[in-house]
Amino acid sequence: MRAIVIQAPHDIRVREVPDPTIQQPTDVVLRVLRSCVCGSDLWAYRGESARRPGQRIGHEFLGIVEEAGHEVNGFAPGDLVVVPFRWSDGTCAYCAEGLTTSCPQGGFWGSVGSDGGQGEAVRVPFADGTLVKLPSAAATDDRLLTALLALSDVLGTGHHAAVGAGVRPGSTVAVVGDGAVGLCGVMAAKRLGAGRIIALGRHSARTDIARTFGATDVVAERGDAALAAVRELTRGEGAHCVIEAVGTEQSMRTAIGVVRDGGAIGYVGVPHGSGTGLDLDAMFDRNITLRGGVAPVRAYIPELLPDVLDGTIDPSPVFDLTVGLDGVADGYKAMDERTALKVLIKP
Amino acid sequence: MRAIVIQAPHDIRVREVPDPTIQQPTDVVLRVLRSCVCGSDLWAYRGESARRPGQRIGHEFLGIVEEAGHEVNGFAPGDLVVVPFRWSDGTCAYCAEGLTTSCPQGGFWGSVGSDGGQGEAVRVPFADGTLVKLPSAAATDDRLLTALLALSDVLGTGHHAAVGAGVRPGSTVAVVGDGAVGLCGVMAAKRLGAGRIIALGRHSARTDIARTFGATDVVAERGDAALAAVRELTRGEGAHCVIEAVGTEQSMRTAIGVVRDGGAIGYVGVPHGSGTGLDLDAMFDRNITLRGGVAPVRAYIPELLPDVLDGTIDPSPVFDLTVGLDGVADGYKAMDERTALKVLIKP
């Protein structure tokens, strides 16, 4: 079979790799129908996160079960399933309480020794704990299948940020980050009943999507001007709920700058310097809460799936470029240069 | 009248100052019955927080109203009242929602131009918003009056930490810090129904109080050994709720080290390097929440006062040394050298 590997920074290749096989009785082998490139894949692409030469990559995908180990109870060949970006056993105390990302037997796709989602097929450990079944009819609905792919990461991650930020009916929410996660944060905030959603971003293609997803205001300014603009929109106070979906020092400073006293920052941007942007003195004086982290998307899928299936929410517009496996290297380049928002892969 | 001033680091003096007078119609003049020294006063004492020579100091006190401005509605001469460590107008949006520490008209006792609580009398701005009336009978109950003094800061601050840490009935709580706030955090966690309370501390005089206040376990180890001890007590997982009542880099590292994945740190230690101890990567991977800050104790007094009055909780044991104004300098020295836990002042 063919799969994507990262040979070195800025060197994404298609390679022939062995077909996945059942290794544990709790495994399934999955034929990938849709995969995509994540903003966090770019950290590896840019060499800011270390990878071994030839390591598999990709952690967002859905597909059809081809083969199931004899201890797999919930899935059979032919099932259409969506895969969270981290596998988990479904039986430990953390999984039971919905913190699947802390499952001691869990792991990330594309880590050393595991398959990545950008390829033709994947061995899925702990299939019963990890996978979520989708209606088989969705397999023939191209738009819906793309929307469902967002459940593997960005939609659940945006939802985690909105939950972390404490979004409730009527909340005022500011969203720092105009990538796919930030946009899904807008969608999740709207879904939770936010009364006002201020999207920070300068790229009209992205802020247009933000408005479609529920943003009521767009702030195109940067730095201090952005803080002033958000405060002007909020009686000088700032937003009670802030979604931080970038992970850099500047984005965290902006998040703290726009949050109202007593408010909360839901942080889901993978930290790349954002700790340095945490001004604890300011947070202390103003009683700012920081809540979030790596999103336990597996636990959120049962809540979010029905709304995607019935069209209440449609995250598919975050995918603005579609490639086959041979186009994945170009897809990374496009996302790195911000000419693409999020790249959909049809292997 | 006589009041305490800080002349320079390690130079605490009693000085004759003008008697306070009504300056605004919303002021009262208060005769101080009880005051005390706060752990945060030591930052000024040690020269780590800047003060002007001769600046007033002290922010925890209670006393008798001597005179009330003509716009004060809730208080009259002779009323016994407790004073939160920050005054607030009681009418703004922040006060209305209980975040009195963010009141734009609020301020700290002992800031430049305001009276400090360590002295014979104080001018109280925004008396209706700031003060809370106590039963006059308490004025003749020495033990109760001391317990009520804790409402001005340490009890409400410990409660804020417990709320920030998300303490609920049955919670497992770890408390980092064996000062008066940490001990009140133990008491507050017990009051909120915690099932297990692990106090970290090496001084048996303090950990004995912690046990009296509700600690079920004491960890005397430091550093990595302390983390291992807490994990051993919690099935290897850590405590779901952690109270951080110190504010240093080491204490924050300990707090993050002992918190369970998905748990929360209620931070109320005034930051003195604790930002450096915040490992955001670890917090992100483990979904750790950071929630707290300067405690809006004014908002908590109505909830806590009945329990102090009826003896359900008694924080008075945190005061282990009593001095008059002439003994205050010795009191600071004793707290600085940790021979006293918290110094009570009877002016």
C-alpha cells in the first residue's frame, strides 16, 4: 500500500509500505476514505517538532473496516467509522470519565511504530475504545463525509476550547486563531449558544467562513490595536470567553489581553512558546482561568455527531483544497504558505 | 492616633499619624479592634515589593464604626464590622457578579494615599459596598472575634482556592503551602465536602493545625519525593484538586506535579515567580486547569460568616502570636523567620 511519510523537514513523500495487519485481537485494519493535514503537522513539516526520517504522519481520518481482530465486538468489515486523533482503550478510569487523551494505553497516530492516517490503510489498536460508527449511507455523500472527517480532530478541538472557555447561552466569545480549529471554535461557540462571537483574523477568505460559522464581529487588527478593537466591542471590558487556537507567545498574549476580568481562556493551540505569553501576574489580578489542553475528541463525538449528520452544523468548508496522495506534498506547502486553510486527502 | 508604617525593608515602625476623617459622604471611620500580618506583607518587609518610606501597611482588620458619611445607608456608629482586604463600591457590574476585586473604584488598604489596617483607625471608602456587619455580641467574645478576622482575607482566600480547584463532595485535594491561607484552604476544602485532603508541609505545628482543619494525610517530603508521596496516596494518579497557596516557582511546579490529569489548580498564592513554574506543555498534555487569582473575599463573606458564627468552622488557630502595636515589628520578624504562623494585632 501507499502512505505518506515525512523524510525530513519540508520533505513529504509517498512511499510503498507494508499493508497493515491485525497484530492484537483488539485491532482492526481500516481502509482510509478521507484524511487531511493538520496545522500541528506543520510543526513537524517545519522541523520544529522532531521526526525520524521516514516516519508516518497524519492523525485525522475516517474509513471502512476491512478486517477486525477476534476480540473486537463493536465493529465488522464494511463498517464506516471515524477515528479520533488519539486511540484509547475505552475501559480505563480516564476513558470512563471522558478524558480519553490521558488513557495510559492510548497513543497518537504517526508516532514511532504506529501507522499515520495519511495513507491508504491503518492498523487501529483498541478499536472498540477508539472508533465511532457512522451511518453507511454517509459513504456516498461527499459533502457529508468531509464534514464528518472534522470529528476526528478540529471540530472536537474547537468544541473543547469553547467548553474550556466556559461558553454558555448568551456568552461573549473572542476567538484567537483563524485556522481550522479557530473556525471550528466559532462554530462550537455558536452551537453552545454564544450571543456574540468576535473572530480575530486578517484573511477575508477565513473570516468569511467565520461569519458563516457564527461570528458576529471580525477584528482584523493585530497586536494592541486588536485588543483595543475587542474592548471597544465589549464596553471596554473584554470577552468573558476566549478561545486560544494557535499556541504561540503572541496568541496567548492576545488571549489574555482580550479576556474580561473573571473570564476564561479555552486553550487548544499546541503550545509552541505560548507558555512565555502567560502573564501570571495579570491573570492573578484579574482572576483569569486557563482551561483546555489536548482535546479528548473521542468523548465529544457522540454529542457532536448527530448535529453533523442532520446538518445543524457543517464544518466541511474548512477544507478548501483536495488532493490525492501524490498531491499531499503540495498540500503541506500550501498550508505552510497559508494559501490553503486545510487540505483534504482522498487516498 | 498610632499606626504601623513600613519605613524601609525590615524596618517596621509605630508612628503618630493624623486621625482619619470622613472625606467622601460614602466613607466611614472605623476604630480597629483586631488586625493582623499577612504573608503577602512579608514581600514588602523583605523589599521584594516596593513601598515608599513611611507607607501605611496592613489589609486585614475588623472594628467598630465611629462615624459614617451622610450617604452611608447600611452602617451607623457602634456597628461591629469586618473589612475585606480590598474595598469596592458594591454597585458596579463586577461587584454585582461577585468579582469585587475587579471593581474599578476599588483599592487595597495600605496603597499610597490610603490607610492601612495595622493601626488604631481607618477611613473606609465605599462603606456600603465594602463592609459586612457582625453581631455586636461578638465584640466581647475574644476567640470568635479572632475567628471573624480571618474573613477579611485568609479564610475567603482559602475558599477561593478550593472553589478554583473545583472541590466537590468526595474530591481528593492536595494543598501546597502550610501558611495561614493553605491551612484555610484545607478548612474550605473540608467544608465543601472533600473526601481526602493531603496537606504538604514539614512543620508539625502547622500540619497539626492542618489535621485539625480536616487534612486526612500529611506529606512532609519535598520536591520529587513529595510528588511520589502524593501519587502513592492517590493510586499513582495525583489529586483532582490542588490548592496552590504560595506563589513561587517551586510551589507551582509542585502543584502541577501532584495534580491528576484533567484536574484543576486553584491558585491564590500572590505570584512571585510562580509563572516560571507553569509548564504549559505538561498542562496541555494532561488537560490541567488553572483557576484562581486574587480572592474576591467580600463576595464570599455572606456564605462563610454563618459557619464561623455558629462554630462549624473556626479558623482562629491560624493566629499563633498576639501583639500590641508596639510588638508589630517583632511580629513581622517572627513571621519572616517562620517562628510565628500568623500574627494577631490588638491595637
